[in-house]
Amino acid sequence: MKPRRKPGGGTSRQTGGVPRPLPALLATQEAVALHLARLLELDPRLEAVHRVAGEVPPRLRAPGFAGLARIVCGQQVSVASAAAIWSRLERLPGGATPEGFLALDAGELKAVGLSRTKHATLSALARALAEQRLDLEQVARLPVEAAVAELTRHKGVGPWTAEIYLMFCAGHPDIFPAGDLALRKAVGEAFGIDPCPDRDAVTAIAARWAPHRATAALLFWRYYAARRARQAVPV
């Protein structure tokens, strides 16, 4: 008998006939492993992807302004460039807090590699947080669609940024950031789709993997990296 899913997370394989509840957050290696086991049951095609990808580690990051700022630093740049920009920003006194960021001058922020657009985005987000017009703890508790809508109403925060934040900083288990180019390439390569599928096509493919789409994303990032022997996760 197949285990019944629970709303918002499902169950892992039965143990002694009793479904084992799945962790609500992808915060540990065990949580990812349990979600991955269920994902492979849902779509056996992913067994081949898993063999190439190898171990799939969790990717939970610091929540709040620091986590969101790190993701903004990674918008439309390589993983290496994003890491370098964030590392320099984080080292500035107060650079990882809303109030501290707002106290930095334009010259300091330009020196770390922030573009004018990213500077404007982070300034707006820092002000929204400092003025309590944005509550990231509350956002993390919202359903995915509502959380994405709340984040994307802030200028400079698009669906990719919102989805990556919810996945990596809130540990949400059922998000697949289909706008990510590495993920789209990985899905295309795994399933022999040429040319690379667009966001809508990958979103449709990933629908089969609910409610474990974040684990699927982690799996495909590892698959992409393994095929190229380099880092692929965007933050």
C-alpha cells in the first residue's frame, strides 16, 4: 500500500506500515535524503540524474537581510562573481544589516562590486526592513504564491530572487526556481530537450515533482555541476 501524503509535505516511505512524516524544512542532510527518496519514487527517471549528481546536500542560508542581500548580489552574474561581491560586502562594518547597509556611502558600495541597480535594490529593501514595511519572518510563513507576491512587490526583486530566498533562507520544500539558467540547462540535458527549455516548459515538467520540488532543484544543480565539475548553486 502506498503512503498517503500529508498536506504541505507528504510522507516518506512507510516504516512498519506507518507513514513517516517528512520534515517541513530542508534544513538538514536527513531532511533532504527523506524528500529525495520520495521524489525518486514519484519519478523513477530521476534515478539516472541522481547517479550522476551524487550526494545532494542541504543549502540553508542565513535568513533576513543578509540572506536576501546575498541573493541580490548573485543576480545575473556567475557563482564566483556573486560570492566575491557578497564576501566584500559582508566584511564592511554593518554591511549585512539593514541599518548598517544604509549607513555605508556610495563609494564603499561601488568598491565591493555592487552595480547601481543592485545598490538601489538593496537600499530599498534595507529601508523597507528598517521601517518595518517588510517582515521576512512573516513572509517565510506564507504560502509560496503569497510569499513570492510579497517579495516581488519590492523593486528589483523578481521571481528568481524571491524563489531562491524562500528555498535557501526559509527552507521551503516545494519550490523549483525555473528561471534559473543552470536548472533549465540541467533539465534539458537530463531529458534530451534541445534547445534548452524555457521557464514555462521547466515549470510544467517540475509540476510532477510536487511537493518535493526544492529537492529536485538541489538534485539538478548537483547534476549540472557534476557534468561540468564546478559549482552551480546560485548562492
